[in-house]
Amino acid sequence: MPLIHECVLTTLSPEGRPHIAPLGLIDDGDYWIAAPFRPSKTLFNLEHNKKLTASFTDDARVFAGLVVGKRSFPLTDIEGWPAPRLSCALAHAELEIARVDEDEVRPRFFCKVKHTESHRPFLGMNRARAAVLEAAILATRLNMLSREKIDSEIAYLKIAIDKTAGPAEREAWDMVMEKIAAHRGAA
């Protein structure tokens, strides 16, 4: 399996409006590959604008918030680059699409990294943040996975929350758990 950089992508509409979404970029050596599912706003924007920005954050609330539909995270303009970054980003990468491999389900956008920049120090790994990220990914696949699979994954991930979460990680965890519970209530 390839290395995947979990980040928040900023893509631009044909009119230049920014859209943020969580996405794992596949590290292919010469390229970072964005492979959003059809249909999505991210995919539409990538088909219409070749420049995008990957923001790297350690704030689990951003990933959780995006998964539950919150889109109002502050953005910061980047000098000389059209797609802004998350204001809370530890670092960002400016990417430009070099080629596209079409696919009916998940086209692959091969991006060249044009520039990277750090904004704040990274202070180390945290198991609870990783658990929130994994739970957020599960929450995007509720219609694809069995209830048993989701329950067993959540039970395991909750161990890290119980042992290592701070207030921000607990808030993020609760957001994702509410989304999963709401899905079950609607099912």
C-alpha cells in the first residue's frame, strides 16, 4: 500500500470560490494523487481548475467537522497562489494537476508539488487524533460497511480516546459519534 497524506484540500470552483474537503493524497514519488469519488464537489472543481492546496493540520476537530458538514473553517490567502490554505494549518503544499487518469468511480489526478511551507511546529503524534481521523473516515463509509465492522472499529478506536484524548479530541470524537448515531437512527 502507498503512503497516504491525510489533509484538507482546498479546490476552486470555475468561478474561483474555495471549497474545502478532507482527502488522503496518495504519495506516488513524483506525484501526489487526489482520487475523489464521483460525484463530489471536489471532483467537479478538480476537473475545472488545475491548482489546489493541501493543508496539514493536527486539529482533529477540522476532520470531524468536515465529515459532519461544517465548512466554515477560516482560510488564509497564499501569496501568488489562487487556492487558500486552512488558517490553522501546520503546513501546506501547493499542487498543480499534471495529468488525469479517468475512471468511472474514482478518477486519479496526478499533482506536482509546486511549493510547501510550514506555519507552526508539529509537536508529535497523538493516538486520540489518529483515532478521530479513522472514525471520521468510517463515518464517510456508513453506507458501504456493515454495522458490525463499524462497531468493532469504533470499540477499538475508543480505547485511544479514553487513554490519550484532550478536550479538542473528545469534542471531535463526539461530533463523529453523533453522525454515526444519526445515520443509525435514520436507517
